[in-house]
Amino acid sequence: MARSGPEVADIFRCYGETYRSQHTASLSTAQRRVMTAIELCRSAALGGHVEQCDHCGHRRIAFNSCRNRHCPRCQSLTRAQWLEDRRAELLDTQYFHVVFTLPGPLGAIAYQNKACVYGLLFRATAETLRLIAADPKHLGAEIGFFAVLHTWGQNLLHHPHLHCVVPGGGLAADGERWIACKPGFFLPVRVLSRLFRRLFLEHLEQAFATGQLQFFGDLEALREHRAFQRYLAPLRKVEWVVYAKAPFAGPKQVLDYVGRYTHRVAISNNRILNIDDATVRFRWKDYRHSNRQKVMTLPADEFMRRFLLHVLPAGFHRIRYYGLLGNRHRAQKLARCRELLGMPVPEPLDDAATKDYRDRYEQLTGCSLRQCPACHQGQMITVEVFDGVSEPTPYRDTS
């Protein structure tokens, strides 16, 4: 549904051209593409179609979306389909939410080496969870989980961390038993934190030794090996943040909660309060002060800079699956888990590719895109399709 309030797209449409001209040297190709996609999203430039109610004759224009994964308006159907796919994989067991966070100094390196360092974050996190879980002193089982990369905090500053959702148990080494963790307790956070720290720093040093890291600006001195080691030295002594949240109330609550984390972008449109006089006001939650809701005001230039910090490299997968949920053996492993847990075989999913997006959206969300918004009785039928244009559409949107 269309929003009546200000949106991220409005900010880029109003101030994006000026931002481009002032930051030509620092903007990456990926950032430019995201800006353009958001500016054109749901506009005549991308084309669309005209719909008319078969009962009252009401007409409306439906412009095409940009489908960019960084666009706040283009994630609802993708998120709903992803959640439906994951629902079929739920196991009848406890579920835990574990968050792995990079220390601030490493976040600076990560920003200049996104594909490499974000990849190392996934790798070190997955190795940490799987190694500790496989240890007989802790769980002694093969676990499965998925991890979602977020690179932002509520204030839009760079803050790379992974949200991992993990069933509370796994398969024994011989595959003949389901080993459940203790009620309400997954794995010791202190042990996870220290292994994560060691593994990540080892992988980062290897990336440095093989020439995979680049350094610019304030970090340029780190190109020299000794300077790089001195930069890492304090990080070997501090505790890294690994946070295990309270277990979910049950498998059914997992996806309701996780849906907030999967296809989220740096800021949703509903947090933006107003755009005025080249400034942007938006709501944010201050975690350092008892999760208090606050309002932040930023110059539009700074807002766009912070938003663009979180543009991912092309083709980078921000949701990844491991262990029992690894793509290669997922169906076989999950079938064995269900058998050991005494669960029924799930119903096969419908082939989403054969359905119109409006039918898929209604099936997944319960909201109809076909029902007439004026009379609520008729169905909206496509009466015309038009290509992208540079001039305004001749139709007037009366919805």
C-alpha cells in the first residue's frame, strides 16, 4: 500500500543530484545504482500498468518497482516468500537468537573491504557456532542455522553484526539421535565470544598476508605489516560482543520475530517523520539508554551519507545457511531431524513461479491487491500496460 508520509525516495529525489555532484570521487558505482533505483522506484520512469475496477469503474495507476534490495519499498513480497519457505523448515524444538558483533576498529576496515571482511564475519561466526556445538563438553551435535548480516545501528552509523537463528539441538555424529540443549540455554556466550575473536583475527591476518585487504584515508598506514599488527593488538585483549537473547516462546514465534531482521534495509520509511529545509527527522531507539525512543535530526547530506554506508557489494549474499540447513544436504538432514523428533512430513509448497505476484502477495500476507480500494466489491483489472517514460503519465492516480 502507498504511504502518505515522507520516504527515503523523497530525500534522494530532492537532494540526490546535489549529493552526487559534491561527492563524485567518493561514491561507488554500487551506491550510484542504489540512489538511482530508489529515486525511480514506483514512478513513471519505470513503466507500469493501469487498473480499472470491474464494478465501479475506479481507475488507478500501478507503477513498477525498482526491486533493489536496498529500497525500503521493495522488500515486502520477497520477505513474505522467504518466511513462507522457512516455515516449512521449522523443527519442533527450542530456537535461539545469537548476535555476533564486530568491534568498532574492525568496522572501519570492514567498510573499506566489504566483500572480504563481511565474508570473514560469516565464516568466523559459522565456525564458532559449529565447533562449540560439536564439542561433547557443550552439546556434541551437528547444528543448523541461518545468519543475516546487518551493517547498521538505529542511528544509521556503520555497525556490522550477524543475527543467527539456531534450533536448540542437533544430530548426533552417527545421525541416530537428536541431542537437545538444556531448556533455556544454548551455548556459553563467553566461550563463543573468545573463539569468535580468535578465528576472526586469524582469518583477517591471512587476508592481509594474501593481499586481499586495501586501506585508504585514515587507515592508509595499515598497509605496513607492523602498523597492522599494532592496530589489532588491543582487540586481542578485549571481550567481543556475542549476545544470546532469551529463547523464543516456540517455533511459531520464530518467524514472526525473524521477519523483522531478514530483508530489512538501513531504515524503514515509517521511521521518517519529516523532510524540511534540507534536514531529515527520524525516530530511533537508543539502546544505551534503556531502549528509549528518540528523534534525530540530520542534514539531508549526512542522512544520505549514512544510508549509503550500508550498500552491499553486487552479488553479496546477506542471508546464509549452515550445518543442517546448508543447501547441499538440507532436505535430507531436515527429514532425518523430523523423523527423530516425531514430526509429520510438511505439505509441499506451491510453485510460486507460476503465480501472479498479486495472488502470491495475498496468499502470503492476507492483503488483497486486487480488491477495489474505492467500492471494496469489485476486482481491479489491468486495462493498459505502459513502458517507462521521462514525462509525467497522462493518468491521474485517484486512489
